Amino acid sequence: MRRYLAPLVVGILGCAVLIQLGLWQLDRRDWKEGLLAEIVEGINAPPVPLPDQIDPSMKYLPVMVSGTTTGAEIDVLSHTREQGAGYQIVSRFITDDGRAILVDRGFVPQQMRRVERPPVRLQITGNLHWPQDASASTPAPNLDENIWFARDVEQMAATLDTLPVLVVASFVQGDNQGARPIPVAVEGIPNNHLSYAIQWFLIAATWAVMTLALIWRIRQRKY
């Protein structure tokens, strides 16, 4: 019996730790789902006028803003399921109270990228946003062609000489010049905790099978 004791203890302890990690991931999944629900509720809340003081803690705040585009814009490479490749148009926007901000007006298909979009007055309902689109493999923007591969609020603001404030439009009154708004949504926020939990449970099952196999081999040994 002593021959079985060490592998049995290791097997039980290993399975207990792995199962606990899986249960922890399930708890994390529940926490993330609650957080996403809060974000969705915030995104869909009644919009308010653009605050006087704005900072990233206001991410997703629904706002209303009126003003005029200047014709200056940044074209961010994008795509939609319906229209394929294209660009998100981020325009320099002067609010009625004189502030220069960024407005993500939405998506245009590739053939409309070079269509002229002169200054136009718009009333926009949308959300404040500080997207984190870039990854370590994202190329730097092609400033000569005005093609960007990710939205970077600080860098876009410096390029268009605006405050580091981005409003992502969900509804536009006025001539949006062919751009179709893509409202802020939670689909891009990862919630992979269930798959992580399944992985831990599978590892625990594998650990248990290996433990039983080891005990069986020990039993087959001759004294």
C-alpha cells in the first residue's frame, strides 16, 4: 500500500489545484459578464452634453455634440462584414463652444476613401472612447498616404491639432458624407474565461488519468 501513497497524494493534490483554477476562471467569467453588462448599460444611457473637462475615466460616456467638421481627417483601415474593406473616417471637429475634438464618423467603403468631404455642420450622438486597437504587430501609420492601421487618440489628436478627445458617432444629423456610423459596442472586449476554465478541467482530467495509469503500472510490478 505504501507504493501507492506518494503518487496518490500527488495526483489528488494536483487535481484539486487544477480544478480550483478552473472554478476560479468560472468566477472570473461571471465577473466579466457583470462588467460587460455595466458597460452596455452605460453605453446605452441617455446622452449628455459634452463635459467641460474630459478624461479617459469617462470612457463610453454617451454624449451629444454639435459643430462643424473642418475637412481634415484621418482614414483608419477597417472592414465590415457587409461591405468588406474600407476606412473609418476620423474627422477634426470644431464644437459650437470652440473646442477642436476628434469624431469617428463611421465607415466608408474603399472606393469612397478619396471622395472629397468638405466642412459640414453636424449634430452627433455618440460615446467618448479611448480605443486600444493597436497591438505589438500593428504597423505605424502611413502619414504620406494618410492611412492608419489603428486608432490612437493621442497620436491622432497631435496629427489633427485637437484635444485628445474622441467621440464615436452612433447617430448623425446632417450630411455625414457617406460615412455609416459604427457605434461603440462590447463585442471587441474579450471574455475567454470559460475556455480557460475548460482547459484547466481537461488538464485536471488528464492528471487524474495519468495518476491512475501510474498506480496501475506500480501494481503490475513484481515484488
